[in-house]
Amino acid sequence: MSDIGVIFPFWAVPLLVGALYWPVSLGIAVVFASFGAMTRGSIRISLFVLSFVALLPVLSIPVAGLVGAIEHQANRTASARTHETLTAERQISGLTIPMGTEVTWKDSAHSAVAALVLTRPAKLLGVTLTGPLEDVYAGWWSGTLAGPTEIDDWPCAAGEVWLSHDAHLMRCVLAADHADRGLAIPAGTEVAIAASHHVGQLQLANDRTMALPPIAAMLPAGGSLFFDRDGRVERAYAPTGTTIRVAALELHHDLLWAYQQALAKMAPDADLQPPASVRGELAFDTILDGVALPTGTMVDVDIATGAVHAVPKR
């Protein structure tokens, strides 16, 4: 049972009573009015007052309906100020928007576009897009490619795409295999592209694997790679039920890559450099140098020598 409290404003009480028990309230009002009609003086006035009070919850129903209608009309008016269907082609935010496009403005002054809905495929940001196009946090455009498209030399499949305001690729799903940083990235992989136009993050499709030459291992199906600002891999991730085999050890979950501190910064188009070591959890019970290590033990693997060391628990 939820422990979230629900608090109604005080004015909602008569509305709820009127909506749920209006026949009772109406009956009580009739009774008080009937007795008031048969009496005189102050008692008659009191009974009529009680009849009116009993009738208030019933009267609140049409009042609430009127208030709702007014609010609905106000919302429609406000929406009309920030929504528009273009009756002619127009230049907006550096884009040539075709006629018939539904535009959502950030404010009633039409200072900037929040989102578009293209009623047919259109050439925008250097590619052919269709359907919704949203300016996400005023930082990039999120839209839908109408068909397979090459963007910044990356082969993107039809479907969701992120583009910067200056029309550079930020995220898509690959339509074909693609080589980058010495990695043979398979089709179906979702890639996030860094400012360098190289991969900054990737997630494999659930039916594809990928070689990791720097550590002589394979990234399992559905696995992910995360890169640092210098373009080096900082972490690999193996989904639940999969492992990454490094130096004859099966590791799972997160695999952290550590580099020598004095390592020079990567050249812009250089292949990935091997890490000094990787750290991860044992996926199975393992005997290391005659010592039995249980599943989940954290180990460091030296990539150059293959030496393995258990990481002491803190």
C-alpha cells in the first residue's frame, strides 16, 4: 500500500459531497424547506437557511462545471499562442520549415522553437527527417531519420537520431558495420558521438558481439563501452548473464580500464591504446594461485603480463 498522502483543498469537500451524495443533500434540503413552509418566525428562517446550506453541495456541481469550462477555454487559448500550423514555408531557427508543419513555440512571443511535427519527410539539418523533431534542453535536436543516412561519415539507420544545432551527429543506430578507433563496430549498435566525431559511447545490439583488441577480449551481445574525454575506453559493461573473458578469467558487470598516468594524450585519429590493467568482478568461483576466490571477488588484470591480483576488500 502506498504511503503517499493525498491532500485536497478545503473547497473540494463540498464538491466531493455534492458529486457523491447529491440525492441525499437534495432530500435534506427539501425536508428543511417543507418544515420551514409550515412554521413561522425565526424557526422558519432557520429552516430555510438550513435548507439552503444542504443545497450548497448540489449547487457546487454546475459551478464546478462552469469553472472547468472556463479553465479549459483558457488552456486552449494559451495553447493557441504557443502552437501553430504553418500555412507557408518559413525560416525558423535557421531551418527551412515546410508548409503544414506543426510548430510548438517555447513561449507566446515565439522567441524560439521547442518542437516540430513534420507531416511529411523534409530536408532539415542536412538530412531527411520525418515526424516529431524536438529541441532537447535547447542543446540538440532529437528527430527521426526517414531512411538510412550517412552523417559525418557514420552510416545511420532510419529511426531516432540526435543532431547538434550545427547539424553534426550526436547519436544514432548504425545501419552498417563501421570502423572507428581500431574497433570494428557492428551494424545495429547505438552510438553516441563525441565532439571529435569519434565514438564516445556505444551499446551493441542483442545479437551482435564486438572484438576489443586492446585487451584481447570480446564485448558480449548487448554490451556497452564508455569513453573518456581523451577518447580512451574508461569502462566496459557486460549485461546480466554475459561475461568478458580477460586473461582466461570470466569477468562480469563493469570492467574498469586503468592507464599509466604519464600516458600521452591520444592523437585525434589514433587507434585505442591498451590500458595498463582492467578491474572487474569474477563471474564464477575461481582458484587463483591455489586460493579459492568466490564469485564477485574484485580482481586486477595486468594487460601486458596477464598477472592477476585480488583486490582487498575495504
